[in-house]
Amino acid sequence: MIVILHPDTPTDGAECREVLDYLAAKPGINPKLHQIVGTQQTLTEIYLVGDTASLDKEEIESLPAVERVVRVSREYRVVGRHAGDTRAGGFGYNGVQFDQDNLHVFAGLCAVDTPRHVEKMMQALQAHGQVCTRMGAYKPRTNPYSFQGLGRDCLPWVFELAGKYAIKVIAMEVTHESHVEEIHTALERTGHATGVMLQIGTRNTQNFELLKSVGRQREFPVLLKRGFGITLDESLNAAEYLASEGNRRVIFCLRGMKTHLGDPHRNFVDFAHVPVVKRLTLMPVAIDPSHSVGSREQAPDGLLDVMHATAQGVIAGANLVLADFHPAPAKALVDGPQALHLEELPHFLDDIAIAREAYAKRSRRAAEAGR
Ligand code: PEP
Ligand code: MN
């Protein structure tokens, strides 16, 4: 059960205390206070865990501080989409709005290597009106002798270059909670030249201690990758870990499942789950066609498999596209063979716009049919 207070109710005021005291007096109920600080207003929600069936919804709603009460199903209490639930699922971060209705492209380097490559990438993004990118500084590698990413040393110049080219949000994977602090420090030192969305990779989807610590911090939103070898339910529960610790600014990213049944693709493309995640939860849904397809193979129609997969995700309503690009793929230190080339960026963006337009048409039709 979620008790939603009127916007801007002070948590140290008498009205909020009255609600908490009322709930604390109920046996077997454990109330947890969550605050969502937005640019316009602060929302306070109280999550109730325990035997909530015996609680009287109307009685709670009659308390002056309470706006409404939502009974949640057992699944995904915080990130889930529940009957009668009108909570907003999206969020704004560093001037960019993320929700289930819009679409952003995060084209960028799988792994940061040189300032020149990062600059060329960001320059191209700005030239094509893009304000988001991906930049891997901490790389989780299968082989311990492979390049592990430049780590914190590259953060100052990556963030400065982002500021120079007006990049607002960088998706950057973290593999340890200390990386969050390193990103925070580097952003402070560069005068918050840009913003960072913390990426949790598919190898860490069930790293529960990492999920808890990233969930406890409220500074950065999170892009959570689906686990490559677990069920969708298990991955959605990973998102719930983040949210239940207090960070509801979570985007869920499909990136393909590890099975040879998807050959010759690197992973089995799972973008048919875009509408499923939107139906089950309030989270914006991302797709990562690069790590799903993992090659630059081309279909007879002239389109790369990776562009076909991207279009399939976008036409199904994806809200974010994460894609590997590189100005000199032959020199890339990670995943060069699957990277799109900078010259392909306008075509890629165009193809996404075509698929997005088709999605808009499809959803308009569906709305008309339902009236
Ligand atoms: C990545 O996006 O760089 C990455 C390693 O992805 P995944 O965790 O999906 O393999
Ligand atoms: Mn990669």
C-alpha cells in the first residue's frame, strides 16, 4: 500500500507526523517514508509493508495530509503499475525529461579511450542536436587481462568535454559503489559540466549490495540493464531493489538474452518486451541494440541488423536507445566490431525518427479504436 501525501507536505510537520503515528499504531505494519524532490514540487510517499489488508483505505485518506492511497499488488510495489495508480513514472534530470511517452538516443563510446575520440563523438552529437551519450569508464570484462576501462582518471576530461558540447546526460556504468563517489567528486570539480545516469550492467543485475547502495543515493538516476540469463520478473525485482531503497528514478534497459538460440546475433533480441515492461511498471524502457545484436552484419535491404533491431524496439514504444558508436572503430579498445561509425549517425537518427513516427501513428490508432 502506498500513502501519497499532498505535494510539499513538510516531513517534520504535525500533519505528516499524524499520518506516521496513525500507521505506526497499526500492528504488523512497517511504514517507510520516501521523498521525491522535483523541480516544481516535493512529493512524499509512505510505503507500507506488512499486513496491509486490514487497513482502511478511506480512513487513511481522511487524514488531512493524505492526498490518496493506492493498494499495490504484491509484484513490484514501488516500480509497478497498479490498478488506480496515477503516480507519475517519469522524472526530469539535468533538464532532460525521461518517461514512458518520450524518446532519447544515447549514442556514444562503449569504452572511453582517448580525449580525441570522445571529443569527435560529442562534437558529432551536438551537430545532430543530441544532448545525451554513453561513455564507459569502468568496464566489466570477461577476461581479467582485457582493457578494464580508464576509470576515474578519465572522468575530469570526459565531463569537461561534455560541458563543451552541451551534453546533459552521460550513461556511465558503475561496477562498485566507490565509482559513484568518484563520479560525484569529478562532477563537483568540473562545476557540474554535465549529468550522469549510473548504468548497472547485465552482469550486475543481481548484485544486490550494489543495487542497494545505488538505490540509497538520490543524486543520480539509474539505467538498469536486464540480466542476460534470468527471467524478466527477476530483473524487474532488481529495479524494485533500487526503488525500495529510495531511488525511483530508474530506467529499465533490454539488451538481449544470452543463448545460442539467438545466433548469429550476440544475444537473443528481446525488444518484444518493451510494451510488457511498460504495462507491468511505470519505468521508462530503454533498448540496447548494440549489445543485443553485437555485429555490423547487413541485411539484403541495405540496413544493418542493428538498425533493424533498433527500429523494432522504437516501433514498440521504447523510450531510450543506447548505442555503441566510435569515430575509429578499428582502434576501439572494447566492442569496436559492433560500433556504428560517426558518418552513420544521421542515418541512424533518421531511421529512429521514422520508426518513432510509425509508433506514434500506431498508438493514435489504438487510442481511437478504444474510444
Ligand atoms: C555496456 O553497455 O557497455 C555493457 C557492458 O552492456 P551489458 O551490461 O548489457 O553487457
Ligand atoms: Mn560493450
